[in-house]
Amino acid sequence: MAALTTLLTTQEAAEILRVKESTLEQWRWQGRGPQFVKLGRLVRYRLADLEAYLAERVSASTTVTSHMLKCDSVG
């Protein structure tokens, strides 16, 4: 049997990402931000999803974002 993943609360995830809880709530509503787990009415985050979210946003320059690179490679 695989080990269970520790699930983090919105408060814990916000502390890790250094954002406000309300920012995570807005991102969820907008379909942005890290992936999350919905358990009934509860929202939880996996540490691996927070790490993946951060890794996707690593940039070498402030003028070129990873999002811009993805758009350029599509066209």
C-alpha cells in the first residue's frame, strides 16, 4: 500500500507560497494557482503540487516569462 500524502490547509499552503489565504482563494475561483484537492467542502493542497507550481514559474529574466515562452513555441 502506498503512503498517504500529507494534505495542507489553505493557511499552510499560503505560508509556504508567502501569499495571503485570500490570494489562494481567488486563484482557485479563477482557475489559476496550484492544483488542489477538494474533499467535500474542504480544500487541501499537496506539497508536491505547490512545488510543481513554483517550478513552472522559474524565470531567468523579468522580460520573458515561462508563459510567454510556451505561447511562442505553439505558434
